[in-house]
Amino acid sequence: MFGSGNATKNDMKAAVKEIQKELKTAGIKIHDSSKQASDAVETLAKFPYLRPSMGVMQGSGSKFLKLEGTVQMYYQNQGYYVPLAVFLRADHPQNPPVCIVTPTPDMMIKPNHNHVDVQGVVYLPYLHTWNASGSSVIEMVNALSAVFQREPFIFKRPAQPPAAATQSAAATPPYRAPGGAEGATKVAAAEQPVYAKGGRGPSSAAGAEGGGTPASKPPARPVPPPPPLSLKGLDLNKEARQRAGQNDNLDEVLEDAFRCPISMEVMTDPVFATDGHTYERTEIERWLKSHTTSPLTNEVLPGKDLVPNHNLRSQIREYRDRFDK
């Protein structure tokens, strides 16, 4: 039963099948519903604080089977719950899923991270070598966890909290609900696996990440607070303020994230290349005329296809509109 926190794989499968029916009713043609459902259920069992739903990805009008919540990842041998959403395409597994880190309002993506862009979209070599017969959503999340272990991609947004709240804020990681139900965030709610309407509770499904059996719910908070979020050992607050010219906003930091790594100009038509990075279309097209390698990594590209980065384009337009007014 969902409410009791004892959801089984059959419960998960039934919930996923129900979502697939909703997708079909919405006009989405799922190429292999059995494989999509099987992979979704295996992922939910492995990462029990994800929940399935029908979702629309920002910048796209299409509906997807979405697995959203938190996944436990490790940094310096401490486990932290990272909020993210995984979108399974209608033609899954022919094409890879889309994974997006979903920070809460008081969190932000690390600027210029190699594997997570300003919108939270994840780029991994694993995704670009995706194979329909050999790749899996679980291994994709594991690859992202390995990135987090080396270089955390999410941290607390620079802020100046009231003096009275400083001690409380420092003791509680920003993605956890402080104390009881009062002030709980949407991410805290997402940590409770939900497999059916009206049902909410932690899962006891076996096979949680890390090879152990998941607790009935995540601990009140990781102890000690996550270094990447508390800025321990890496003064990102200071770095952000220095790069933003001592201003109280991150406009210049964001602008840096909008620059093409080839021309270093703010992009107008950003596109994904097969190395997982985003470039201005004209710049990467010029590069590809005489190169078969990535301009950033110098590794041989698996192909020369370019895909519009609609999310980043929208972000850049909003950024420009703010200054044009």
C-alpha cells in the first residue's frame, strides 16, 4: 500500500502503466511501452525517493514519463540528497533520457560546470554514447553521482541571512525541510516516493543506491552539512561576488555562463554538440568544417549533429530583455 510506505515493484509498475495511459490519451505514441515501463520501475526501485508522473520539460511542449525527486549522492564520503528529474522519451530506449538537476529557490547550479549547465541540464559522455541495448537509466544516474563525487554541481545561493537565522540556516542543508512540516520545501516532499494519487510515503523497495537497504525516509539532515552546499573549502560566495563586481546579484556570472566557449560572446543561437557542450551555432559550424574533435576536450567527436538548446536560448532571451527595458 502506498500510504504505508511499503510500495512494491507491482505498485510501481501499476503507477507507471497508469501514467503511460495518460500519455497515450494526450496523444503521445510510446514506441515500446513495456521497455519504458520496465526501465522506469527498475529505476524507482533503485532510487526510492524518485516518483513517477507525466511531466512537460521546460522549453518543450511534449509530455514525458518523468521520474522526479531526490537521489543520494556522495561527496567526501558523506551522502547528500540531490534533487533532479529524469525524462524518459517516447522512443525510449532508442534515444537517451534527459536528466535535469532541479535546485530549490535557495540553491543554484555551480557556474561553468563541465557537466551541468545553468538550466540544470546534465551532459555526460554516457548519454552521448547511449546504446539502446546496453545503456540504462540507472547507470546514467550512477555516472552523474560519480561527477558529483568529483565536482559538486549544486550549492547554496549566495545570500545575507538575518543574524537571528544564521545559526539555523547553517545547521540545515538548503534542500532539506527545516524541522517539521512547517516550511517544508517541494524537494522535501519529493523525497517521499509517490506512485499513485493520494498515496505518499517512503518506499521499502530493495536495492537502493549505494548497495544497502534504504531507510524508511532520509535522515533529518546529513551530518555534517554538505561541504559543497555549506561552501566549506570552496568560497563560492566570495567568488561569485568578485566575478559579479561586488554587486548583490549574479548577472555577470550568468552572462559568463551564456558565452560561447569558442568566441566568448553571449550566444544567440545556442546548440548542443556531440561532446555534450553548448556553442553558438555559427561558431561550432565553422569549427566542424575543418575539425573532427571537440574544441574544448580535443577528443574525437562521435558525430557532427547539432541540437538546439531551447532552454538556454530562453534563459538568454530573458537575460537580454531585462537589460533592454
